[in-house]
Amino acid sequence: MHEYRVLDSEIIHRGWAYDLTAETIAMPGGGTAKREYLQHVGAVVTVPLDEQGRVGLIRQFRVPAKELLWELPAGLRDVEGEDPAVAARRELAEEADLLAADLVKLGEFYSTPGISSEMIHYYLATGLSPVPEADLHERTDEETHIELVWWDLDKAIAAVADGEIRNGVCALALTLTKLHLDRN
């Protein structure tokens, strides 16, 4: 097996959640290739599941997509050294105003490994309760109008197949949730 070694690495641009990095890599046959990618801080996504087996989805405007998308509470791992489970609980509280008694890890996956190093950690949250009013997160910017809507899990998965849910991270999280529930 060829060893793909990094021969040179340069940060082209520093961003708020990622750096655009250019690296020269040793390729099979003795050649090299330059690749640019986003060196990303990583993220978490949390699937809130209530006692009726419904999942809590939020609708949020996404600047790159230029549209409102159905999503799950999710966010960046932008607190240095923060455990992914702690970040998942933080994002659940900030975006859905929910606390979880139980958190189960569903997996971790690269979002777009051809252009980004972003690793997303997926969690299922149960034993839900509201965040106390005094502890509610003040939302700003595109998070200002987030609203939590409860969906039947099978309806949400059908909405993925029908194109109503177009966020790939959300689609994978719903699928992982269904697989987890079917196995347990």
C-alpha cells in the first residue's frame, strides 16, 4: 500500500470555523498532487427523541444553500478541548431549548471527505426536559427564528426520500436513529 505523505502544507485562508489548507501529497508512482481542503473544527448533531417516538426537527436558514432547511440541533466543536457529548448537549439546549437525561452515541462520520476534514459526531437524546427559563440561550443571526417541530420518525425519513428534508447530516442522523431503534 502506498504511503500518502504530506510533503508541504500551507494555510491559504483562516476562517471562523475552518482554515482553507493546501497540501502537496506524495502519490503512487512517484508523483505529487496539490489538494486544497477545509481544515474544519468538527461538529455534533443531536436527535431529540420524545416519549412518543417523535424526533424534534428545527428549521433554519443556511447561507450557502440560500434556503430554510429542516435540520436537527447541531453545531460546531468550537470550544477547545470540549468533549463531543458535552457539545451535543450544549447545542441541544441552545437550539431546541431541551436537556437530555440520556445521550447515546450513534456514530461519527466525515461530512464531505473530498473537500473537508469535518468529522461529525451523532447522538440520540432521550429523557428530554425543557431548559429552565433563566438558562435559555439568546439566539442571534440565523438562529433567531429557530422553532422546534416534532415529527413522527417514519414521516421524517419519508421526507428525506421525498426531498423535503435536504440536509445530508440530518438525513444520516435520522437513518442512524431508525437503525438504532430497530436494533434495540
